[in-house]
Amino acid sequence: MGKILLTGATGNVGKHVATHLAESGLEVRALVRDPSRARLPDGVEVVQGDLTAPETLHPALKDVETVFLVWPGFAAETAADVVEAIAGQARRVVYLSADVADLQEGEQATIFHQDVERLIRRSGLTWTFLRPCGFATNTLGWAGQIRQGLVRWPYGEASRSLIHEKDIAAVAAHVLTSAGHGGAAYVLSGPERLTQAEQARVIGEVVGREVRWEDLPPEVAREELLAAWGDPAFVDGALRGWASFVTEPEKVTDTVRTLLGRPALTFRQWAEDHADDFR
Ligand SMILES: NC(=O)c1ccc[n+]([C@@H]2O[C@H](COP(=O)([O-])OP(=O)(O)OC[C@H]3O[C@@H](n4cnc5c(N)ncnc54)[C@H](OP(=O)(O)O)[C@@H]3O)[C@@H](O)[C@H]2O)c1
């Protein structure tokens, strides 16, 4: 199997993909913006590059057969040039997308994934899309409030099938290192649904603290999230998303089990892995 280039290799998902691939003995290269800060497993070659400057990708793509592409949370302005650069030098791409297939234009801040998927479909590359539901890591944003024993957040009844980043990474590593995934779009989720209030309670149980939930009215939450996150489109998209999960709980899929032959990790297992982040 030819050389694999990882993007996002220092992120939540990518760092576990790097670990899997380093253990597999394959030739792996990681594209990072700042090699002096990147901590990657032994055996992973590190090269400097930036997805907002597509011309920096050419050295990173030399002799690469497959790219694991993570598009960080910014608009897809340079995506066409990035996909063209990949298609010019590699044969296959595995794209970390999102469960965006059914979204309407402008419905959520993750809409850029539809644009990137479209560019990849037209590129001539053999592609696989990983479309995870919500990441369990999103709840790290509550860490400060969990330490105080009270989470004030909107839509406590929003019901989500949060997925452990280790499961997304294990699926990515499986797809990157085995044949037969061309043209597949895998929707990935955790094994169960929990409401946001239940998620906060589980984290509290794991760290040994009683955690109460206070449902913030959406208009109050909007002001607070705007102050914290800045981007109105992102805030409004998140609020609409949580509101929708009250009436239409997030989907649960069996894809992790089907691909890996073991069940997806539970939210409690995720909280145990991250207990120190909440202490
Ligand atoms: N959170 C969710 O619920 C959710 C759900 C579905 C899909 N997703 C998608 O998952 C992706 C995020 O994955 P993640 O959480 O693993 O990532 P993450 O932890 O946010 O890390 C982002 C990664 O991207 C790299 N990066 C940032 N800007 C870059 C640039 N200009 N050029 C090259 N690399 C850059 C960072 O590397 P350096 O900083 O080291 O350069 C880092 O490795 C996003 O596309 C998001 O839309 C998220």
C-alpha cells in the first residue's frame, strides 16, 4: 500500500488516526502548520503546509497515494485548489465530512462539507466520505461549568448520538488501509442517544460530582454564545441544530460495528477517557 498523507493529524480525530497508522508500519506523512508544535508518533514524517495556501501542498503530496483530508472549521474558499492539488498527485481521498447529506443551503455552519464533497466527487479521485454525527468532544466546552456543578446551556432535551473520536479514527484507519471503500459515504454515530442534560449528568457521575442542568432560553444563549464564539452563522446554526434534536433525535447508525466488528464506544466510556479534562 502506498504512502498516506494525513491532514488534521494534531486534532481530535487525526491524532488517533496517526497512532493507528504508525502502528501499522505503513509509510505515513502528516501535514501540519507548525512542525515545532506538532507531537506525532514515531515513524510519522512531518511536513509543513497550510490548507489556506494550496501551493504549500505540493511537497507534502509527493509520492502520496492516499490523503486523509480534514477540513478545519473555516469556509471552503481554497477547497477547489486543494482538491485539484490532491487529484494532481494522489489517487484516493478519505474525507472527514459531517452528516450533512440532508442539509438545506445555509441550514448549518457545517454546510461547507457539502461543497468539499461536491469538489471531491468531480475530481476523478477515488473517494470515501466519513460523515460523523456530533462529536462527544463538543461537551468539553462545558468543562468549566461541570467543575462548578451547574451546566447552563440551551435545549437540555436535545437528544444526540455523540461519537467518540477514537471510533471515527478507527474507522478512518480501517478505510485507509483496506480495499473496497471507493464511493462509500459512511454515516457514523455513537451506539445510543442521550439528551444534553443526560450527557452532563454522566460526566458528573464519572468525575464524582453532582452536576445540575439549567435550560437557558435560546435568546439568552444566543447572546452568550455570540460573545464566546463570535460567528453569528455558527451560533445560529448550532442553536437550530439543538432545537431540531429535541423534536427529531439525531440518528443512530450501526456503521462502526459493521466496519470494525465491535460496537461503538458509549458516551460514558468517552467521559471516562476524558475525566481529567473535567476535573
Ligand atoms: N464537532 C462535531 O460535532 C463535528 C461533527 C461532524 C464533523 N465535524 C468535522 O470534523 C472536523 C474537525 O475534526 P477534529 O475535531 O478532529 O479537528 P480539530 O481537533 O478541530 O483540529 C483541527 C485540525 O486541523 C488542522 N488545521 C487547522 N487549520 C489548518 C490549516 N489552515 N491548514 C492545515 N491544517 C489546519 C489543525 O492542525 P494544526 O493546528 O496543528 O495546524 C488540527 O490538526 C471539521 O471539519 C468538523 O466540521 C465535527
